[in-house]
Amino acid sequence: EDQVTQSPEALRLQEGESSSLNCSYTVSGLRGLFWYRQDPGKGPEFLFTLYSAGEEKEKERLKATLTKKESFLHITAPKPEDSATYLCAVLNQAGTALIFGKGTTLSVSS
Amino acid sequence: DVKVTQSSRYLVKRTGEKVFLECVQDMDHENMFWYRQDPGLGLRLIYFSYDVKMKEKGDIPEGYSVSREKKERFSLILESASTNQTSMYLCASSLRTPGQNNYGYTFGSGTRLTVV
């Protein structure tokens, strides 16, 4: 069964305190792993797509990496405006739709 | 700016009512999706569509139906609303062909439905 598991469920950081969010997945033949950001009361906003092990992508303070079993979203020197829920998803085996993890809620305090 | 627009941000309906949630996208995307999002359960796929008049069941289709009469519009129908359908409903669209940087879904802002 295709599955996505994110950890931790919640993460509290001080401004400037770097950390990583984890996304582990089980899908036969990965066709794409996606990271989204969701602010309260809004729809998810697309961040990155990763396709093969060893691939990395960066955007401002965020860097996403991919291995054969998991992906990490590294947050370097976070700011309060990085506070949000971060969602990970994979394309299902049939290639028809995304399967989402339950998300990690990040809170960054100044 | 490209958009996915959901007709209502907040909706309150009574048990047993027939409820229509509307979604319109202006990006000429082939694929459209309906998810519901609940605390502790994440996003779960209800239905999706790859073309006009075409629909496929997702993981939790029971109690729902959909309609796609035009490419830009995808409607979710709750045939007889129940309290366990109280949730945040999210519509999304995407291009048909997976590819670098263009397969990511574009989501609407969501409709928070309360059934009383």
C-alpha cells in the first residue's frame, strides 16, 4: 500500500535554530515526491518536486533532499514567517493522484 | 495570476441537505481533484477527474459524487449531508503530463463545511 509518514507532528524552534523535517514513503517506483506549505485557513502552496535519490532543491531558507526511502526538508536559520504546516506527498503507484502525509506543524518564535 | 477558486469559504448546512461545492480553475488544466482535510487524518482524496465528463473514485468516495461538465469546473456533491462530513474541502488542479516543476497541484483556498 502506498503510504507517506511525516515526523515530527509538531516542531517548535527559536528564530535562527536550524532543523529538519522528515518524510518517509512506501510506493513502488517513485514517480515524484512533493513538498507543500500550508498556512492556517488556506490551501497548500507548492514548494518542490524531487524525482530521484540524491536530488536536492533549495528555496530561500528551505532545502529538500531525497533518498530511496525518505525525504528531508531542512530549514536553515528559520524566521517566524516560516511558521506553517509542511506537507509531503508522493504520486501513487497508478500515477493518478498524490498521497499526502499528515504534515508537520512548524512554529518559529522570535 | 493563475487561480483555483472555490465558491464558498465557509458553509453551514443541515443534516440531510444536498450540498454543492464548486471549483473553477483558469489554467486550462486537464486534471482536477477533491480532497478533504481533517485534523489528525491529513488530506484524503475523494474524487478526481482527468477530462470533461470523466470521474474516478479516490480513497473515500462514499457519500459523495462529482460533476465535470466543462474543463474548468469540477463540482463536489454531498447527496445527503451528515455530521461526519463536517470538514475542510480542498479542490486542486494540475497539468496532465508529469514533469519538472509543472506537475505540482494548484490548490484553492478551501471550503470549511459544517453540517449541523
